[in-house]
Amino acid sequence: MAEAQNIPAGSTTAGSIAVAAESTVATRMSAPPSFDVADFPVPHGREEEWRFTPLARLRGLHDGTAVATGEGVRVEIEAPEGVTVETVGREDERLRKAGKPVDRVAAQAYSSFEKASVVTVAKEAVLDEPIRIAVHGQGGVAFGHQVIELGAFAEAVVVIDHTGDAVLAANVDFVLGDGAKLTVVSVQDWEKDAVHVAQHNALLGRDASFKSVVVTFGGDVVRLHPRVSYAAPGGSAELFGLYFTDAGQHQEHRLLVDHNTPHCSSNVAYKGALQGQDAHAVWIGDVLIQAAAEGTDTYELNRNLVLTDGARVDSVPNLEIETGEIAGAGHASATGRFDDEQLFYLMARGIPETEARRLVVRGFFAELVQQIGLPDVEERLIAKVEAELEASV
Amino acid sequence: MATLEIHDLHVSVDAENGPREILKGVDLTIKQGETHAVMGPNGSGKSTLAYSLAGHPKYTVTGGTVTLDGEDVLEMSVDERARAGVFLAMQYPVEVPGVSVSNFLRTSATAIRGEAPKLRTWVKEVKEAMEKLSMDPAFAERNVNEGFSGGEKKRHEILQLELLKPKIAILDETDSGLDVDALRIVSEGVNRVRETGEVGTLLITHYTRILRYIKPDFVHVFANGRIVESGGAELADQLENEGYDKYVKGGASA
């Protein structure tokens, strides 16, 4: 089921489907998950989970030298009625519900934040307006922690916008009660020097539906780690991602779906376009189907469109299956070059080059964008993709 | 009256051991309303002629001139040539994932005509053109050439020819890979455009079969990178009976 085609020089597409007694997804990490940064050695760059990341550009987030400054980020939360927004101290137990940090930077974030935000949607509340969280970088270093918790059968949309310039390490938790429905859109629209490393933990109650839309355009280094696990059967997760990696940018998305419970489903689809010298996109898609997770249905996909020379993609889907009693499991990864023959064909029909490129890139993202289901977000993404293309020509 | 004049055209491609000359001095004049068949064996350079006229970047023009009504075609970019009125129906049309046929046709028509066609008349125009080519309306919502059969690809090329109404239409082996029914449908489409009298047609083919449907005014035999003989429709009959042997014997390999 893995596929690879027309891979630009220097890029890799590796894939594996393992049927193993011992979890390689877990053992590939240098240390077991922990809230304490001291449990993680300082990475040197050859570890499996760090080997694609330019550590020297993390501004000390990985080795303890990054220290929070007063002017880190400004967080503003706008919530409609029926939502409780609290600022809490470290002792609050809700901060530890969704999952533990799995790498040194996430643990550093957890060990370093002072106040956390907890956003609670009451049970059975169905919001007709999104909850908007604006994270605006002020040029400093910040460690963050946010929890969004939905009571049983609550329904909400959360839009998290990252703008400005900052060095930010954070954990963002999503806790879904039974039957709850949550859509989270996380937009990384940073200024060019920003560094953003974050772990997203989603824990799904019985029959809960979680949709994550991760959109990464800006920043110097963005490394996100969306993770999903299931507290009870019947949960469904959709993880969509869209990135546009420009010259010099490093954008890394590492996903883990841990099917630890029977009869849950997951669908992962990430698409990226790259342009410019040393644009580097990394996509790691780990799906683990544990022995207990009978009836699992999962698919993960990554597609990359390389628009110019000098860009690099590393795409690694991993599917690990410990039970044969599943409904379906598959993965696909492909990285292709912008095709000169496509360009010629469109231009031979009178379409100018810039317009032809725009058609092809829009076409590449269109199918994914249509699955987001939020018209204003879709329009914004299309506009942003067009702006990225404008900047390149 | 639109006229495409090709004079002493020399074209090379980059090969492993340096540039290799494919076209070695082609002379040909095509006027609006005329149909010229260019026939020749495989490897003679017929397709190179087609792609060079459309401006494919793989081919380097090393000598000669191409003008359309006196304008220098070789100076134009690929899209400028198309807007000037040169159309190439490709032998191997390219898949463009994520771009629907209807979006593609409208974008193209807008570029060629210089303004967006009025939506209502445009929808009707496309629908009628598709019906004449026996194309299912659902076709418009598919992605350009993606998963098309050989016959669908060629019909889609001729659909564009009918909608874009070029001054000069170059049909590169449009007949290849078609069964008899598809060949008839495609040929009828070409004939509809020819009957307007407003297009000059350069029909490139290996076989004489398509000439039973599309009657050329002139037939040119192409061998070893140039036109080696020209005549009327009767020349095609001669080729049908005798093949290309006498043109390639002793010449460069086909």
C-alpha cells in the first residue's frame, strides 16, 4: 500500500507495515513519556525522533538553555456563551488528563509553564460560534499549556491562530467526553524567525468525534506532534494537515494515532507544497493498532508537491498492527515534482505560467481543503496558498 | 488570411552525447482554410515539428524562422503562441490532477479570448460541443486527462480545438490508438472546424487511415528531419500502397 513516485533528489519516502509483538513506535523514542524534563536526555540529533530536526535552530528549547521571558506570547481567548475559560496553576489535575509529553521539548514545556488555560464546554452544549484562541508572539521565549475539555455530547469548533514572532514550546490537550464532537483548527502563520514546538494530545471518550486541521505556513522551525488515543470504544479521529514550506523553512509534522481500544477509526491526510532553496518538510505518520483494538479502521496519507529545486521532503508512514481482527488499515505516501509537462500542457492552451502554477497547486490542495467543513477557514486557506504562490513568482 | 510560414527550420534536442539535430531544414507554408498532411515513418521528426511549433522547452531551435502573419512565433512563449492562434492537439495529453475539465476549459477560453466567456452561453457552448463528440456531460467534472481512456483523451483534445477556434491547428497523431468509431467521431470534429474555413490544419500522422475521413489538400512526406516530397491527396494513396521504404532507404535510420 505504500507508494512512491517521482521523488525529487535528496528526498525520502520510506514506509513500513510491521506486525510485531513489541512496539517499535514506542521503542523508537529515546525515553518513555514523562512530565519531567529530567527524564529525557538532551538530544544530540541522531535519535529517531530528532534526526530530521535542526536542533541548532531550536534556540535552546531542547537543551534547557531557553528561558521564558516576560514578553513571550500574548494569548487571548474569545469564547461564546456556555464556555468556561480559566487560568490555573500547575497543580490543576486537568492538565495531566490527555497524555504525557513524549519528547524533551514537550517535557520542557510542561516543566516550565507558570499558568495554564483551561477551556471547558459544558456537557450537551452545542456552540454555534467557534472558540478563538489567538497566540501572538511578542518576540520572546514562552512555554505554554492549554486544555480544551468538552463534556459529554458537547459540540465545539476551536480555532487557534499563531502569529507574530516567538520561541514557543507548548502542550495543547483536547479531552472529549462521550459522544462529544470537536473540530480544532491550528494555524501556524508565524513571522519568519519564529520557532514553535508543540505536542497536541487528544483523548476521545466513547463515540466521540475529533477533527484536527493543522495548517502551517510560517516560522523558521515548526515541529508539531499531534497525538490521538481513545479512552473508550467508538471514537473517530480525522487528522488533516496542510503546509506550504518556503525557502529555508523547516516544517515537521509527527503524528501518532494509538488505537488502544476496539472499534475506533482514524483517517490522516496531510498535504504539503514546497518551494525554494532548503525548504524542508518532514512528515511522520505513526499508527499503532494494539492487540486489544479489534475492529479498528485506519488510513493515513501524505502527499507532497515540490515546486522548485532545492527543497527536501522526508515522509515516513509507519503502521504497526498487533491484531488481525481489524476493519481496515492502510497508508500511502508520495512526493512529486511540479511537472513541467503539466505546465506545458496548460500554457499550450493559452494559460500564462503563473496562472497555470496556481491551477495545479490549487488542484493539489482542493480535495483536502474541501474536507475541512468550515467555509471561512477553507476560504482563508485558499487565499493564503495563493499569497504564497504570488510571493514565489 | 492567417498564414503560418516555416522556413529552413532546424531543431535539436539534448542527448547524452551533446545536442542532436532532429529537424534539418523544414520549409512549409500553411494558409487558413488549407489542410496539410505530414506523413512519415517513426523517428522521422514529425512530432518534433509539432512540439517545436508549440514551443516545448525540450526542443532548441538552432536555425530558421517561423512566422504567423509575419509575427515571429519563435520569439513567443508557449502561452503567447496559443493566444496568437496556434493550437497543438497532443499525441499524449498530460494529466493535471485536481483541475476539472470545466475549470480548465473556461480558464483556457478566458486566456485565448481575452475575456471570460459569459457563463450562460459558455455552459451551452461546452454542452453542445461535448454532445457532438459523444462525450458524457459528467466528463466535465473529471480531472483533466486523469484516468481517461485513449479515445477520451483525443476527444478532449478535439473538444478544445472546437472551443478555442485557433488559426492554425496542429494535430499530432490524433488518430493513434483510436478504434474506428472513435476515429470517425474525432475526424468529424476536426472536419467541423475545417468547414468554417477559418483554420489552417497540419495533420501529422503515420497512417493513411485518418485521411479517409479528413481529406487533405496537400500531402508531405517527412523523412530524416525534412520534407522530402510534396503532392496532392494522391501522394497518400501512393504511400498506402508502397509504404515509406523508398524514402528511408539509404537515408538516416528511421
